[in-house]
Amino acid sequence: MLGLNRRIYERIKNMLVWGGMLLGISFGFSIIFFELEQLSGRTIVNDLSELYWWWISTVTGLGSSVTPTTPESAVVATIVVILGFLLLGLVISEISAIIRMIYSRKEEGNIKVRARQHIVVFGYTSLTAGVLKLLKRTFGKDLKVVLISNDIEFNPFPGQVDFIHDNPVDHSTLVDASVFQATAAIILANDRFRDPDVYSVVIASGIEQMNSKVVTIVEIVDESNKDLFKLTNIDGFINRKELISDLLQNNPNPKLLRIIEKESQLVSKETETPGKDLL
């Protein structure tokens, strides 16, 4: 959310800075136009108030009934018209960009989730799609799932999950994902790190500080690292081999879901119309 707000602020700032410069320059040329017309002695722009109205009408593209009386003032008036077109183009371009940012914030993960009894999945890996498929198949397609990852730029499962593009270890990210209201949290091992288990410990610690009652499941890479999680409230561990085996064999009772059902109040649901296949 902060990233989106910052980009919108920068757009507005650029629009005001460049728009102000164009307005200032165009008004400066309007003063030159006024002086040239006064020297000709044939102008109908008699004072600065009339000049101001001519400038506003010209720079906004509304048009004015005042006709330049000299070639020089005609050139200056043309420059004011061109500056007006540039100003209008700048404003339309920046406003369109801001609107696109606002409407695309969900796909880009710049959102704040307001949910209860949902499941938060940390990490986008080769197993994420399989995990989501298991969750939807077991608890129903209406289950709210929030995916947190800063490894991808856009929601990989639009319409299936709420996506947050941010650092999973930041407290603000956990707040945006409503972890304090979540039923379960699944931490998938991040292969970008040399020791992904240590990274998972950091995430688990943040979850524990925010919601000690949430069911936390960690994909562990090295079984000997389980001691690292002693200070965190981990309800169960899974490894990649177990998860892949459950997915390939279409196990009706995989370990991941057994842990969630045992430790939470979520109940399996048989859905007549299954959700869109995520694999």
C-alpha cells in the first residue's frame, strides 16, 4: 500500500510541477502578447483583467474572440495555444496513469485484506499452485486465501487468491494480510536463500508475535533445523517430498490438510462445482 501511495504521490507531484511550469511559461508569453498588442494600438485587450481572461480561454483550449493584430503577436499567441495543448496532454496522461494504478492495485498486490478465518500462504514456489488446489478442494472454493510474496510482480492466480506483493518478514505486511484474524499460515521454503529454513523462522516469529493462536505450518528443507523453531509456535512441519507425493498420488488425506483440520476449526467441504484448476 505504501508503494502504491508513493507512486501516486510522485505522479501528482510531477503533474503539479510540470503543469505549474507550463502555466507560468504560457502566462509569460501572454504578457508578451499583451505588450505587442498595446504597441500596435489596435487591440481589444485593454487591461490585465481582459488579458487574464484571454490567457485562460486560450490555454484551456476554449478559444477566444480576440484576434492578434500583428504577425509578432500572432506567433506569440500560437505558442500559448501549443503550451495549452501540452498542459492538457500532461494532465490527461497523469490522471489516466493514476486511475490505472488504482484499478490495477489488486493484481499488483497493493492491497490491504479485510478477512477472518482465512489462510495465508507465504511464498510463491513450484508447490504454491498445488497447495492452493488442495486447500480449495478440501475447504471449498469460497475459502479466502491470501498469498504473500515479493518474488513476483503480479497475482499469479487472479480470482483465486488475494495477493500481497511485499516483504513477508515485515510487520506491516502481516497487518495488510490480516494475519491476526487468520486461521492458518503456511510458510513455503524460499529457494532464493542459501538457508531457507532460517528465513522461514523469521516469518514464523513474526506470525507468532501477531497471532499466537493461528495454525502455522512450515515446509522444512533440512530436518535437523527443527530446533530453530523451538521459540515459535509451529503446529506442524511438511517437507517437499511429502507434499509432492500427496499431490501426485492425489492423496485424499494429505499431511498438510490433516494438520490444519486437527488444529483449526475449518471443516472439509464437498463442493459440487470445483474451483478453477490451479495446476
